[in-house]
Amino acid sequence: MKVGDTVGGIYKGNKDGVDEWFLREDKINKIVELKSGRKYYTKSKFYPLDADDVDSNTEMQEKAEGYIITREVFGLNDITRPKAEKWIKWANENMDAVSIW
């Protein structure tokens, strides 16, 4: 990931009294190397993110078959964004069928 790339996560919220899944996203605007490791910074939606965690989540999301990662931040790219958007659409239409671990 590099500055300008988009990261996001799938979260469940309540809008107008109705539960729904949505994609929260933001762009990386700074990458910092610290003693504790690399951190990705975004403008406002996420706290400093552990770069190794985001990179690992992105790889898992790309390879995932039969499941999707929720409530974790991953890179949004040509593979992960369509998967996330498709799942969100399905989940919002089938709220009772969604199983979270």
C-alpha cells in the first residue's frame, strides 16, 4: 500500500432505525515507520493503522472464498472492492442470513 491508496472496512450500523451493512473508507495520506512498525494514517475515518495488519487483511480478503472479513480494515483494490460491495448488497437484502464470528 502507498499514499493515496484507499483502505476500508465493512461495518454494521443503524440508519433511521434500520440495521444495515456499509463500507467505511478513507485514503492513506501518510505512512510512518516507527520502532513498533509501519503505520498507515488516514485523514479522518480510522486511527493510525498497523500496516502489517492491513496488508495481511487485504491478502486474506483477496483470497477469501465463501466468507468475507468484516470489522477489520483492508486495502480496497480491484479484487477486494467488488467483493465487499457485492457482499454488502447481499447482506442488506438477507440480514437474517448473515452469520458473524
